Amino acid sequence: MDGIGAIPIFIAVIKYKGFSAAAEHLGLTKSAVSKRISQLEAQLGAKLLHRTTRKLSLTEAGEQYYVHALKALTAAQDAQDCVTQLQGEPQGKLRIHAPMSFGHLHVSPLIPEFISRYPKISVDLVLDDKAVDLVAQGVDVAIRSGHLPDSNLVARKLAPGNSMVCASPEYIAKHGQPSHPSQLTEHNCLLFSYSDNANQWHFSQDKEHCQIEVNGNYQANNSEALRQALLKGFGVARLPTFIAGKDIKAGKLVNLFPSYTMPHKDIYALYIARQYLPKKVRVFLDFAIEYFGSDTPYWDTESDR
């Protein structure tokens, strides 16, 4: 049973892709981590890792051990969560992973208010558009929007993710405002390159549904970059309302087709399915829904944050 204590160290080595990074995360020396892994391999009688000066990879035995080690670590976390359920005030470190734009605009501003309400919780917020393995990287909550792939994660809706096509008053004054989505073919449409339908924009109004193929001379993989171009009168773009909402209220951008709706991609919080959901996770989810405004988020209303 001595190897059980090595499980978090072994997982950290894989998670952080090396002994040095794992040691730094665990607060140990590199030699101590290396020695513990060597002891684990000796106890198991099997080599778990291929070590080179440039790369670290799992052996076949290591891959099998890693799968079961993750399950063991999850079971240990469940045991800890079971105990913390009996404690009155939520506490502990909460690691949150969020997309760059949404995280910067709407997640990071709520963190100070959240910690003020729950002072025994500390937050580690990571902003990154890349997908993340919640178990391997120790993430408690990942915020995502759009289509969610099938997984063993639990998804809880935080807010609707609506979109609109907008432009600046300066652009409209110079190029005119289209009265129907079909006229977008005559305008410089800026594209979000990460979208799976970047140049296919869909609109609905009552029983009318139309798909417009648009084109333009600028595309970017970040909606904030497109927003900056819009504010300079550079073109027309489809933006999430969580990005465009504040500028619409301020009159810096104009919703070109307010009577039409576009396909929406709801915003979700993903977390690992557990028998005992940690209080720190549950109170964060409840707080985020309250903060955003649930089915009518503040960025879609006249109110502001």
C-alpha cells in the first residue's frame, strides 16, 4: 500500500509533463519527485515512464496505471468532499478555467464579489481558449459555450449566449445600413475564424429563415479583436451579445437586425460528476447564475455591471 501515497506525485508528473514542473507545483525538490517515482516503479516491478532529456512519455504499463490512478485520486476527492459537506462554510481552492474573451469580460469581474461573499474560498482563474482535461489538470469548473461533446462531465447552464450582427454608426453613415440580411453580401463582413460556420450567417424572423454567405477582408480567432475593428468603422461582424452588449447600450455599435434572431450558443459550466459535489463548486455555480442574470443576462438588458 506504500504506492498509494505516490499517486498524486505520479499524476502531477504526467499533468505538468515533467519532474521539474511537478516538483514546483507540489512544493518538492525535483530529486524527491524522481526518487518517489523510482520507488513506485520498483514496488510495482514495472517501468511506468520513458525518460529522455527532451521528452517524458508513458509506457504501456504506465498508461494502465495512470487510468486507475486517476480513478483512485477521484475516489479520494469524493471522500474529502463527503467530509466537507458537513462543514458549515464553503472553503478551499477553486480552480476555474474559462475562455479568454468571456473570462476577461464577465468571469474575472465577478471573482472579487464571490470571494467577498465566501472569504474561505481562494480562486485560481485560468483564461485559455483551449480545451482542458478537468481531471488531469485539477480544474473544478470549466466554462464553455456552444455544442458540448459527449463526456462524463456534468453541464449546468449559466446564461444564454445570443449573437447579433452589428456595425459602428460611422460605418453605417459611410456605407449605409442594410434593411435585410441578404444585403450583407454588399458589405465587408468580418469573420470569427474559430467558428464552424464562419461565413454562413443564419437569421430567423417569425417563419422566415435565411442563410447568407458573407465575405470580408479580415478574420480573427478572437471576438474582442473583431470588436476593436468594428469600433474603428472597419466593417460588419457577428458578435456574441456578451461582447457587443455594452457598446450597443453606449451607442458605439448598432444592432443591424433587431427584429431577427440568430442561432445561440448557451454558456455552460462543466464539472466532474461526483457523488458529493464540493460546496465550493456548488456555491460558485449558484453565484455565477445569480450574477449573470440567468435567462436574461445583464449584458442583454439595460442594466450593467
